[in-house]
Amino acid sequence: MTEGKSSREIRHLVVLGHPRADSFNHAIAKTWCEEAEKFGQVAVVDDLYQRGFDPALKAKEMPGPDYLVPWDVSHSLTQIASSDMLVLVYPIWFGMPPAIVKGYVDRVLGANFSAEEVKANLPNPELSGKRLTIISTSAATRPWLEERGQWLALKQAFDTYLTRAFGFADCHHVHFDAIVPGLKQRFVNEHLEVVRQTARERGAVLKYGNLPPRLMRQPDF
């Protein structure tokens, strides 16, 4: 490893929140991992539905002196601790991420991290300095979401809030709209090429600390 990075493997944790194994979201996660590995990095998928992740926060998991780490949260925190990039892959349902993804935020990203710490602008020691990438999909078009204020609400609630509240180094969001059953293969291929390019770009940021000019492109927003 060069440019000031240690010889430790650079790792991506891809958290997938879609129940269907044949979904476009699964294809995104698979493609991201393949491209990260081509770039010489390690990528692991945490398929929340496949492993039966429980999104419901329990009373004993509330932040405080009596906090107890459940085994499934402990497993997720171990995955995060060894990762440099957290990639959230999910569909937008009824204007919001699936409950299982929000539950991952509550139980894992927010593990024993209180509202008081957020208000005091204290970074979460488990997440501070790591990079966040979000890849979302929707059946509705982006203009439709924007007209109804849902897109701005999502950006503020997930991208901006999570980045600032938990102390991520940055957040990069890619969205694919009009993802419906029967999507033509050429559109699937085009979208997955965007995923590959994004994985390369984000991997370059992890490796070099910034984006080499040859990999630069126009931002998504």
C-alpha cells in the first residue's frame, strides 16, 4: 500500500436491505464487491434480510450505564470496526428506507450513542473518520420524489444527518430511479456500470486520500 496508507487491507462493508435475492439491489451489492476486489480491496456483504436481522430496538439497548450489547449488534460492530467504508444499499419504500435499514441505524450505528452526544457534536468513536456511501433505488422517478419533497427529506435525514451525527468523513449518494419489474437489460447494465465506477472512485479515495484526476466525474448532486 502506498501514499501514506498502512499495509492493512482496505475494507468495504456493504449493508444490504432488500428481501428479494433476485433484486436489483442485490445486483448492486454484488457488483460493488466485485469491483472493490478488482481494485485490490476487500468487500463484505451484510445481507440484513438473509440473516434475519431484527430492526426493533430493545429497552436494554437504550444508551446508558445499563447498556448491553446483543450478539447480533456485536457482530455488526466487529464488521464496522474492521472496515474503512460503509456502503448502504436499499430501496426507497413509501418515501423512506425499509424498516430493517432504519433498525440497523438505531441498533448498530447508534449503539450506546446518546442524543446528548449528538447534540454536543461528539463523533461516534465506532464510526468517526470512516466514509459512507449510499446507493438507493426507487420505482418512482427522481422528479416525482422531488416534487413531493421526499428527496430533500431523505437527503437531510440520512445523508446529512448521519454524516454529521456519527462523524463520518464524508457521504456520497448514488440513486437509481424508475427501477421496476421488467427493467430492460441495457438499463441494468448501464446502472451497474455506474456502480462499478463509483466503487472505483470511492476505493481510490480510501487508498490515496483523494480522487485521482483520471477518475473524476461530475457529482451526482
